[in-house]
Amino acid sequence: MSCRVWYYKHGGGLKSRFRVVSRKWQAESSKQEERIKCIFPYYLLHATESNMQFKYKSQLKTGEMKEGVIEAPNKFSAAKQIRDAGEIPLLVSENTGSGIAIMFEKLLAFGSVSLREKIMFTRNLSGMLQAGLPVFRAISVLNKQTNNKNFKNVLDSILDTINKGGTMSEGMQKFPKVFSPLFVSMVRAGEESGGLSKTLGEIGGTLQKTYDLNKKIKSALTYPSIILCAMLLIGGFMLVKVVPTLSKTFKDIGAELPKSTQFIIWLSESLKNHLILFLVVIFSVIGGFVLMARLKTTQKYFDFIVLHLPVIGNLSKEVNTARTARTLSSLLSAGVPMSRALGITKEVLQNVYYQRIIEDSIEGIEKGKPLSVVFKENVKYYPMMVGEMMEVGEETGNFASMLMDIALFYEGEVDAKTKDLSTIIEPVLMVVIGGAVGFFAMSMITPMYSILDSIN
């Protein structure tokens, strides 16, 4: 009985196996191929591995030496192409290019992949693995689909790592600004458990939630931002064009000016005569605030202010609560140990006070303390319901599932509040604009009344 050897990936993971099957298994294989063809187009399934360039040195039949560059999926295919051309390959090596070019490509790859692209990548890769495609081939297909050159460089590096016997998580770990520790750890857990396709689907869902939240916050802040920009432009125009004319009139008459009017005239003269210096000061102040917000020594003060702002404070607490619960649930469901899952969750959270709570949680579980106890002790940051539901999850053995319920609840709360965020900001913005216009009007009108009174 004739047999054939076919290669497959077990459970979407990276543990390759070879199986010898007889004719009775061919029906099963053909059914799988038909199922794959129904899901993915023909041109995707017949896409070949991404080619690489190889420098080679060969000997012709006449005895002459020849050097050149050839494209092939790997070194062995390159040598075969040279032999098929009637030449004897003497040396075949990968054409890596200059060190500067490689460094430049790596720099381009960092931080240049959008969140939306990563969502599409994880979901498509999950679907392909679930349909039975090997990891290498699935990534090769997605590599050909993407139009982002920087993402192509990242995927090429991952394919090269897999081709050399590494894992996908090892390849992703080389690009920490593209693939977060949460992403890499969940992929590694999926590889080890054999459920990579399911894990990638969970990662895609987590990234989608982050994307939706960011989009809602940006949408809520778009209108106020446009109004503020327009107000600043109009204010700048008034200070440069209108105020100097009035200032000259006041000076000619010799009117006594109140402090508010003097301040506006000084601001007008500074903006007109020292525009570059004025802009440098403004950008320096903004840059200083951003830098202070990122420095560990001063970040806690900014985080404290954010947590105690009206409306924004409660929203920030609910966002951090939902993010903590979803991250922990995803990692624990993927099989990541509790201590490691808490360490990754700490990196995901941006607020210093929440990071400290996670640090206390790690120390607590190492001493045998239940995780719910630490959260109950920090009701100032995590609502009491979180600790109570965690305790129920610990008692029933459904801890990861309970965390996901917490995440879904608070994500719903955040969604509802972000929808109303623009409604809350609009009246506040109108008060600010009204105050600015009123201050400017009173500062300019008051001297005019004084002049009229002196004339009378």
C-alpha cells in the first residue's frame, strides 16, 4: 500500500509533527482542504514563502567563476536553482546588506504599526490557524497582504526566526514596541498549550476593546479641541491686529488703564515683537509638563491629580479596573502563571497607584495570601465589588471567568460615560470661552468708559 508523508501543525501551535498516513486518511485530508478553500481565496492558499536574497559564488562548465545575487525561500532552494542553471554552487550566503541599512530598517519597524493593523493581523492569523494552515505559511500570506513596509520588516523577521527553528513568540519578542509583553506572553502560552488560534482570537478581542475605547475618547474630545483651537486663533488675531490699534488710541489720549488692560496690551506687544520667543516658551512649558508626567519622580503627582479630577477621576478608575480584570483574565485563561500574569498586568497599567497595588498583590500571593484580600484593602482605587467577585471566583474555581465578568461590566460603564463625555465637556467649554471673551471685552471697554467720562 502506497503511503505519503504530510506535515501539519498541531492545534495551531508550533509543535511540528510528521505523520505517515495511508489511503484511508486521504478523504479526511481532502475534506480539510475543501474547508480551507471555502474560507480563504485561491491566491492566498497558493502563496509561496517570502523570498530572500542570497549572494552566491559558482563555477561554470567552462571553469570560469561567477558571482551574483539570487532570490529564493531558503539557502537550499537557492543552491538548487544554481545547479538547475548548469552551474556548480561554491558559496551561498544570505544577502543581509549593509549594517547601516539593517539598523535603519529596524528603527523604522519600532512603533510604526497601528493598533488597527495588529487587530487585523491577530484575527486573520487566528482564522487561518483554525482552518489548518501552518503558522509559517499563514504569516507569509499576511505578510504579502499588508501594505505597511515597516510591518513587513517585522513579519519578515518573525518568519526568519521560525525558519531557523524558533517560535513565533521569540520572533515577536524582538519588537517590544510593536508587540507588548501582554501580547508576547499570551502567544507563548498559546504555543505551549497547543491552542494558539484560540489565544490569538482572545488577543484580538482585547486589542479591539482598547481600540474602541481610544476611538470613543478621541471622538468625545474632537469637538472641544476644534473649538479651543479656533478660540486660540481668533484670540491671537485680536492680540496682533486689534489690540495694538486700541493701545495706540489709549496712549495718545493718555487714559489711565486698569491692570487687566495693561496685561492684555503687554501680551499683545510680546506676541507681536517676540513671536518666536513666545512660541518657544509655550512649547517649553507644554514639553516640561509632558516630561514631568513621564518621569517616575513626578508621575505620581500627575496620576494623583487625574484620579481626583471631577468626572475624569471616576472614569480613570473604571478604565484601570476594567483593564486589570481583562488582562488578568486573558493571561490566566491562556495558562500564564499568576505571578507572571500580575507582572504583565502591572506593565499594562499606566497609573503609579494601580501599579503599586499589583506589586502588593504579587508579594501577597507569594506569601500565600488570596488575591482578593489585596483588592479589598484598596477600595479607594478598586470598587468593593471587584474584591467580592474575586473572592467568589477563588472559592468556586472560576477565577478567570469571574474576572472577565468584572471587565465586561466596567467596560460597559466606561462606554456609557465616554458617550456622555462630550455632553459634559460642552457646557464647561462654553463657560471657559464666555469667561475669556468677557475678560477681553471688559478690559478693552473699561478704558473707553473712562475716556468718555473725562470728556463729559
